Amino acid sequence: MTSFTWGGATHTGQVRAMNQDNLVTADGLFAVADGMGGHLGGEVASERAVQLLKDRAPAGLEALIDAVRAANLGVHTEAAGNPELRGMGTTLVAVVGTDDGLGLINVGDSRIYLYRSGVLKQLSEDHSLVETMVRRGEITAEAALTHPQRNVVLRALGVDSEVDLDAWTLTPANGDRLVLCSDGLFNEVSGVQIAGILESNADPQAAADRLVEAANEGGGRDNITVVVVDVEADAVSSPVEDRLTQVLFADQAARARADDATREVAVPVGATTPEEPDEPLPPALPPDDGHPNQDADRVPVDDDGADAGEVSEPVGAAPTRSLLRTLAFLMAIILTFGVAAAGVGMWGRMSWFVALSPDDQVTIYQGRPGGFLWLEPTVAERSTLRPDDLEQADLLEMDGGKVVGSLNAAEQYVENLRNRAIERATTTTRATTTTKKPTATTKKPTATTLKPPTATTAPQPSVTTKANSLRSPVARPPMGAP
């Protein structure tokens, strides 16, 4: 019997205005989701995914797989019906208690860690572009930290009607501690720091709170969510039981995808396929490696060798067998190159960037700046913005192409440029336009009253003048005065 004690914490971080992370902490079910997709989409996607997961309350790995697929379809359907949520998605890592251990699920670049006997081990594989390049030996882990496409996620819940996920089981040992977290933790806190915090905080809630605090101290550039689960198990797992065991998805659609060599799928380790219940598959991972197998580049080839009970062929059949082997070898090479070309094509087209077009329009391109091999970038959307509308800093940032992780992110970037251009134009107009109110000068008319002359007695004849016989002069108001 396996029992759990746990703690969970989430924080917006020091930079973001909204927390798009969500978590589940229920007895026997634990999950972390990191939403993506514009202003509202990420929050809606992660919230909807964890709510659908809680509503299903899966018990066991197969039930968890079904619940995750249902959550994926629910998020995708809601996005399809609302233009404001178009392109939204979410990562998801989840752990569920099973009859004989734990079931684990991973989609995206959130992580599951195992802390056992003072050693921290990452159990999940990041479904991100840079981590895929690291695993293939194309770049180093250090280079991945500053790679311009380090935020490109190759898998997420809700972006398509179907989702590829990693699912596997783990037989825990008493005292094991699991950590489920979004990338806001491990992008700010090193593995050594995480292990130290787990070691020094026995209470899982205190450990979760301290990990979030450490991420904020490290910069807090993203939302931070952590769930710490302590496992109390009756049996102590042996080295063999300690190995992670991946399971093949039971539904028919997943089996069909498993046959497609160009897709990344989960492969059983020490388990049996439904078609061959009595014959175990060979290990897909080296011993003691806890990472799910994602080797999509390998192509199965029939060895065409004779079985132990096979009837020997005549000598004359040797050329035929040799020809068949040669054809099989050539087909394998062709298929391998085909898969490689398809992979290169996907990688070369899975990014977007914003740059000035030859006719000086701010344009969204799909592809990689400058092209990649035979793949040239194509125009996804054009805007009406031109260099005169932009600040010098924006022009410098777009010099060579501003790479973003999705079309939605590119549209948001262009929208931000447009808003800044409008704001700058409005500010300039206010600063340079002065309205001068005309002033009217009104002269007050003045009347001059002539005092009537006084009659005097003189030798001259007397003159009598009436005062009202002279009219006072009236000043005319100036032209235009009211």
C-alpha cells in the first residue's frame, strides 16, 4: 500500500502580470500545468486541463492516460470555438497512485523529479526544441540556456485534437520525494539548489514554498508552480524495480501512431504488446536510465535471418536471399533518409519570426531567418507598419528577424509594435499642436458732452444754445468685436 503527503505552491513571479500555471493536489493525483497562448489563452488552457483531470479522478495509469486525452480534446474544442483563444495550449505533468506503484504522464516542458537518498534525478524528458537538440548532440546543455528558440515547445495539450504523451510507471521506495514543477522553477534554480532545499525541508509544504521563494529570488521571470509529494511505500524497490517502465498506449489511434517512424512514441520496457502477450520487448533504455524513450530516428528493419526451426533452402536460392537482403538494406537507407528529411523539414518550419519585407513592411514569416537548407521562409501575415512607424530599438530588434515561438506570439509582437506606434504618434501630436484662442479687444465708446455756453451780457447780441441741440459722438466698435 502506498500513501502520500504533499504540499503545493504557485506564484506569478516578478515579471509576468498574470499566473497561467495551475496545479492539482489531491490524495493519489498530482499535476502541474503551464499554460501558453496570448493574454487569456494560457490561463484558460491550464485551468481547463486540470479541472477536467480532477473531474475524471483517474485511478491508475490507463485511466490517467484517458483523462489526459479527454482534457486535450476539451481544451482544443474550446479554442476552436473562440477566436480569442486560438492557439492556446498547456504543458502537463501528472502522477497517479496505482495498485503496485505510481503512474506518470508528461506533455511539454514541465518536469518531474525524483529525490531519493540525497540524489535528485529528472524523470521526465522536456518536449522542447533545444532539449531535443541537446539529446541529439547538436548543441550543448550550456548553449541551450541562451538559445534564441529555447522557448519553443514541441508538444502541448490542446493545440491539436490528438496529443502524443509520455506515460510510464515507477515502483517507489519508502521515503521517495517527487517534485512536479513548471519551467519557472528550474530556469531560475539549479539542480543542486533544488536538492539542497528538499534535503533541508522535511515538510513537503515547506519545501514547495521555499522552492518558489528561491525561484523568485533568482529573478522570477516566469510563473512558478511546484508540487512536492512524499511517498510512503510498504515495499522497498529493488534496482530492477527502480527502473522506469514505459507503457504502450492501449487505444488503437496510439498504436497506429506508434507504427509511424516519423512520430515520437512511447515504447514498452520489460512489458508486452497486446499482439504478443508472452514475448517481452527488448529494453528501449540503458539500465538505470529513468527517461522515457524518444528515439524516433530509429527504423525497425527485418533481419531476414532464419529461425532455429527453419527448413534450409537449396543452394540455388542463395542469390535470391542476397538480393532480398540488399533490397531490404537499400529500403532501410531510403526510409532513414526520408525520415531525416521529414524531421529537418518539420524543424525548419516550426518557427516564426518578424522582420521587414523587401518593400519595408513589418511582416510575419514562417520558417527560420535566412532559410534553412532548402527551406526558405514564407510570408504568413503582412501588416501596414513601416520603418517610420517604429522606434530605433524595434528596428534593431527586428534586424535579421525577431524569432518567436508561435504564430500567436508573432501576432502579439506585431500588435505591440502597432500599439507603441499609435501611442507615440498621439504623444507627438499633443506636444506639437498649440491652439491659440483669439482675443477680442473692445473699445468702450466714450461720449463727449459739450457744456452749453453761458449767456453773457455784452455789446454783442446774446446767443442762446440748447444743450440738446448737439449730439454726443459715439465710438464705433472695432470690426469683428462682439
